[in-house]
Amino acid sequence: MTKAIIIAGTHSGSGKTTVTLGLMAALAKRGLRVQPFKCGPDFIDPSLHKLVTGKISRNLDSWMAGEEFTEKTFTCHSKNSDIAVIEGVMGMYDGGESSSAALAERLSVPVVLVLDVRSAAESGAAVVKGFETLNPDVSLRGVILNRIASPRHLQLVSDAIGKHCKAEVLGYLPRNVAFGIPERHLGLHMGAEDPISREAIAELAETMEEFVDLDRLLEIARLPGDSVAECNTVTMPATVRLAVARDKAFCFYYEDNLDLLRQAGAELVFFSPLVDSRIPENVNGIYLGGGYPELYAGQLSKNKEMLRAVKEWAEADGVIYAECGGFMYLTRGIVDHDGQLHGMANVFPLQARMQNRRASLGYREIRLAEDGLFGPAGTVLRGHEFHYSSIDEQDHAVRKIYKVNNGTEEGYCHKNVLGGYMHLHFGSNPEAVNAMVQNMQKQSLQK
């Protein structure tokens, strides 16, 4: 792979996702093999990337997964593509070592900045100038203008940037471009829900082809040289079968987490707590990821056979690992915004209550206070937390084994069940995945 580009924004809401999806669609329409990536701890944007390109999008986050793992992920998954397109996170410099700017510098990938000029003209040049001079080691090469109102508006902004900045204007999106993605409390809709029609994607690709100089973008996207990251991975023969919940209610998984589980010797068997009546046969553990159980609480609650199966599995010392939405599924129930309680698996004597405001957001580092699913006491993992529910009616007899770097305790335990709000990235500590597989083996032998 010799080409890559990061699409950054001046701020959240600048049009970065629209531009990214449009470029991916337009480049793919040209017959290029486009490998998508997402900077930061996002689950939703990668699903939209896959909808547009047909390829799995990977998260690149140096704080959460480590620099070595991040570089290896980028190198290994882009090597057979014609161009890697990385969608940035928030504003270009937001997020410290996990920012789009930091990633661009670390991977030596050039940046194209999306600049929303809805209420500005020549002042846009000052914004671009600031972004390109704040860190001269970041290669800000191009600008795509969003919400251009008229030819005169375009000329004013373009001339000012051309006069004062090194970055060149690659094109623009007219203000009247009608393209939107439905949103809800955790962000945009997932790609698997088909929130964007094929016709809309095709129209966006045509818009990009018309208004953006894709040939020049491809020239800018050339990387200075090959990465030195090794792509060799060793996959152990499957020694356990892991049931992974995957449907519209449980859809937040880092693809690299699933790959690391496979490499550690786990055969993944997918199932749906929404529609299936039983846990897959001959499995050694269950992985309940995050997602939107609150949106499907009624349907989940009515699937009594599955709730009973999960409860019985837990009480029989079966291994379960649950994150965020998966953790909510293991409580007594979820109280929705109308105050209605929807019964869940009742593994933990806790209750999840939806709130109108965000309950928690941010990077987290956890340290095991005692031996657990991920290894011995002292084991450290990193991840991210983002949810609109909180736990009430807490029974403090529930054991917690996470010491969190924000001063809290988490990681609820019951027998061989571990659950909590953290979305952990296993790239931060692949040895923890090996421990998880070994613990599943050990527990199966004891049952």
C-alpha cells in the first residue's frame, strides 16, 4: 500500500463523516480498493465505512491499544489496498495522543482538513493557517470546504487560503447537498441498519467526483515510505468455542478484539439474544458486547427462553464476559425513559436506568484488584466508557475487581461472570486475551 489519507475536521459537526463516506464511495466507484479506518474509540462510524466500502473498518487509537499495535493494525490491514482512508475524531487536535493530528504524525499520513464555512469567508484562511502551524510535523496538505453557498463564496475562501496557507483547496461541498444520517442518543445509526440507501451513497459519490479533485487527492495521499511494522501473526488452534452475541441490540465490538480472541484459540460462534431461544451448543463461554439493549428492551425481555438460558449458564459457573449493553442485559432489568421496567437475565442484583443526559464518557484504564478472567491481580487493560444509563439499587455485596484510573471501582463479578460499563480494547494487553481463553478451558474441565 502506497497511499493513505486522514480526513480531519476543525471540530465535531464540521462534516467530516459525510466527506469521509463520500470520498470512500467515490474512490471505490473508480474501482480502487479502499481500506477504511477510524481514529479513536468509535463503533458507529466503522459500521458506516463497511456499508460504503464493503470492508471491515479498524480503529486506530494509540492510547487505548498502544502505539505498536496501532501501527501494526494500520500496516497489516492496508497493505493490499490502493488507498487507506482514515476518518479522524472530533477536531483535528482534540484527544491528545489519540487525536487525528497525533495519529497523522505517528503514521506519517497526510491530512485533509474539512472546513465548514457556512458563516465565514476569508476568515477560513486564518483557521487553516492555525491548524497547519500548530504542529509543523503534521502534514496538512489539503482542505475540503463544506457548505459553500455560491461561486463568489467559493472564490473568497479559496483565494484567501491560497494566499496565506500551504494547504491547497481540493474542492468543496455545496450548501444545498442533501445528505444526512439518522441519529440517536449514542450517535449515528449503525451501518447494519442501512441508514443510508444505495442511491444516496451513489449520489454522494457523484457529488464528490464533481466538486472534489480526486486525482490531486490521490497524489497528496502518497506515503513517504513503507512502514516497518511486522504483520506476522500466529493463530493458535481452536481450543474453546466462544458464543458472541451479535444482533441489533448487541453490535459494539472492536474487530481487533475478535481477531485477538481467534488468534488466542477461540472459535467464535455468533448468536442473537433477540431472536434465538438458546445459547449455541458446546460453547465454553459467552461474550455479550455493547450496543442498544435499551432500544430493544421489550423484545429482549419477552425472550424468556434466552434469559433463562443465560441465567442458568451463569449459575452453573459458566464463563460470561459482558460490556456496557451486555452488562445491562445481565441485570435485574432496564428501566426505560418512561419508567417502565423490562426484566433481563437477573444475574446481577442491580438495575440499569436510562437517563436523558449522558452518564459517562471518556478513556479508562483498569487494573485487576484480584485474580480474574483476564489474568492475575495487577493486570492492566485500557478502554473507553460511553453510556446513558446508570446503575441504581446497588447491592454492595456484588464484588468488583476493577480499580479504575478515575478513582472508581467497577468490574462486577458473580461466580465466573464479569461485567461492567467499560469497552476494553484487547490490543492494550493481548496477554489478557490468552488468560481469558485459558480460564474458559480451565472452567470447562471443572464443570
